[in-house]
Amino acid sequence: MGAPDLIFELRRKGYSIRADGGYLDISPADNLPPELVQTIRQSKAEILTELQREARAEWRRQKVIAMLNAAPNTQRAIYADIDGDPHNVILAVAVRHPTPATCEMLIPKAKYDPWRLLELVERHGAQNVH
């Protein structure tokens, strides 16, 4: 079982799990089955990496939503995260209408052209890009 599956399974069973520096904070921790504790210990580094990836994705999501909130007449907001992944640029996109929604797109860094992105945004009407 990989780290994403293990995190999903813990949450499905009612546990909360988060990274606290180099430690895992799991609660309630007092009723974790011993075999699950062993699996968590063996996968700790992978779990921490996955939780950090989740936190970065949530940060991007909140960033584009804040961009929309700061510009009430803007229908779309785009943020290009060039540092969140060693191999890809991650585009976080928020669309206001009908209700705010977000998504992410991965573009291989070798193929990312910010000028082409700006050209596409201008052509298709996004008004708030960072």
C-alpha cells in the first residue's frame, strides 16, 4: 500500500493525519492497531512527502481563490507554481462561475513556456494571472 492509499485509509477510518515538521501527528493515536503502526513506521518518509504535497496543493488552491476574491469582476485566476514539483510546472486555476471551482494542470518544465501561457490567457479572456 502506497502513502496516498495509506493516508486515505486512515482518514476513512476516522483518523486525522498531518505532518508536523519531520513527525507524523495522527489522532486518535491510542487506538491504532499494532500492524498499522508498523506499516506507518515503514512508510513514514513517503507519508510525510505525500502530506507535504497535499499541503502545497491546498496552498495553491487557496491562493487562486484569494485572487478571485480580491478581484470581484474577474472570472478566472491562474497561478503557475514552478517550485512545487521538480519535473513539472503546476498551474492552479480557479473559475468563478457558476460557483468557485479549482483544478490543477501539470506541464513538464521542459515544455513550459510562460509567454505562450499568457498568449492563451489573453486570447481566452482570463483577467487575473500570476
